Amino acid sequence: MKKLLTLLTLGVLCGCTPQEAPSSLSLSPVGYDSLAGWGQEDFASLMPLLREECHRLAQLPPETLLGGSDAITYGRHAADWSNACTALATATDARTYLETWFQPYETGTEAFYTGYFEPQIPASLTRGGEYQTPVYGRPHDLVRAKATNGQMVSGRWVNGQFAPYYDRAAIDGGALEGQGLEIAWLKNPIDLSFLQIQGSGRLILPDGGQVRVSYDGRNGQAYVPLGRVLVQQGELPADGVSMDSIRNWLETHPDQMMAVLERNPNYVFFRRDDGNLTQGPKGAFGMPLTAGRSVAVDRSLVPFAMPLWVETKLPYSAGQPVAWDHLVFAQDIGTDIKGAGRADLFTGWGASAQSIAGNLHAHGRMVLFLPRPPADSGAQ
């Protein structure tokens, strides 16, 4: 999939952010001895991930811009990784390799972490019984065009005029019926809404089989967080917004459910993805996401493929949040992931992944690992 929406975060659910994330990077080199937990990292598990990243980078033209702030002087283009990836071919120890070929840089701001996961949702490939909510594929008349301000927008052509695409209420009302766009059917609109928030998911079929669906476009309408709507209506306290509290309110207010859901006009379309279900869905960098190792970042500041050292706390189900210090990789983007020090951690799939992602909103530290220019490799 070309773009995975990474939206199930505290900020997206309630429309709030703990603080305004800085829009620029201020990098300062630091030593590996300053990284909490560096010596306890599981380096053996990093080697295959590093090789997968280099394989992906080798598929790109050397001039490919991976993203990143102008403050990053080396590592923004695919060619900048060629020497490090060549060295990886003969490397046997990930720690030695990383310390030789990458220089850590402090980002100059306190980091803020949220999480996202791949939901597992009961579904049927045919309509019937309790399965009455369609999962739509991308409509044939949904197009992208450049607006007068130069930005790309989504819409449709109507009598020679470019118009906004149908909003959620119109689609719920049947605007797309009869076009053969249904790729699956869910039990209720709440499941569909949360699938759209995540941008991909595993559909659990009545016979126990699984089918992955992945993001394939959206209608271009503005995203309105359901948590914000419920807070404004006085239905939830501002400090009580979570995935569980929103779902619980919707399920216990069936007479108001559709009206609240349709306050968010944004609508996501999907395609069936027959990729390997033993792996995570593909992120925006074109690689399968790895639980606990892949993050979504603001690509205007942090390039794809960049290793990041994370120091924060994860909300495991039992007890208090636990210190979590690990190396992750910038492999995805998200609508709500903006600013320096901002990242969304992919937690995988299943109940534990859902719990961690839905409750992760923690501050911490972020350190970027920039590939060293060839003349600097080996400098410690």
C-alpha cells in the first residue's frame, strides 16, 4: 500500500495535542554512551531489519529524496546510504556496524510518542445476516487534481467542473451503491469507522480465515476527530478520550451513533491486500511494518529509512508504564504525525497491540542515527 494512515492516537481521537511540536530540527551530535539502554538492546534482531532496509533502498534510484529537514546534511537521498549498505553485506555484529557507520544526533526537543496497530475485525466477503456495513473499494470517479494554490486535492468531475467528493453522510446514504465497489461487509458502522482511522486491518471471516485490506485513497473531506465531537457535546470529559471510551459511547447510544459518526465527513477506501499475513502491512516506505520497530514520522523532518533511538515508557496492560528504550526505523507517515520529535509506534495486531496503541501517549527522548559520510566511517 502506498500510504498507511497512522491515525489512532490521542491527538487524532480527541483533536488535541499535548503541546505544539516544533516544526524544525536542531541537531546536536551525541555519543553512544549517552543512550539509555543501548548496551541492553537486542542487536541480533536488528541485523535482518537493517538488511531489509538496505534491500529497499537498493530498489530506489540513487537520487531519490527520502525526505528530511535541511538540517540533515547526509542521509536524505538513497545514494547517501550506499556505503553503509555495502558495509552491511559483510557485517556480523549489528552494534559494531551501527557504531561504525552511524552518528547519533539529539533532535533538540522533547519527543512525544503515540501508537497505532492493525485491527482485527469480524467480516464477511458477502452480504448477509449481521454483515450489512460495506467496506468500499476506491470509486472510479474519485480523482486527484491540483488546486489553484498548487496543493493536490481529491474530488470528482461534475458537468466539467471539479467538485468535492461525497462526504460520509452521502456515502452512508447510498451514494456509491450499485457500482460493485463492495469488497467486504462488516457488522456495524463503528467497526468501519475504526478501520478507516487505522487505514488497514485484518478481516476475520466466518470460517476463521483472514483477509487484509489496505488503504486505497480517501474522499478528501476534512478529518474531524470523534473524541472532539463528543467532548464538545458534553458526552465525554476532555481527559477521558480514548479508543475504548469512544467505542463504548457509540455502542451505548445507538440512536445517536450515525449522527456522531457522520460529524466526521472524511471517508477512507480500501483494496484487498494478499500480502504475507505473518508480516505487518506495508508502510509508506514500501516495507512491511514490524511491531515495535517501525514508526511513522513527519517526513518533512525525518527521512524514510532513518534509524531512531527511542527512550520513553509503554503502557503495558499490567501495572504502570514501563521504560522502553529501543532502536526503531522511520518507515511510515501519518496525517496527525507532525513536528520534530513526533512519532507513532506500530505495535502489531491483536489485543495486546490494540491496548498499547490505544493508551500510548508518552513523552521521551528521540535520537536520530544519520549515516556517516564515507570519510567519517569508523570515527567514534
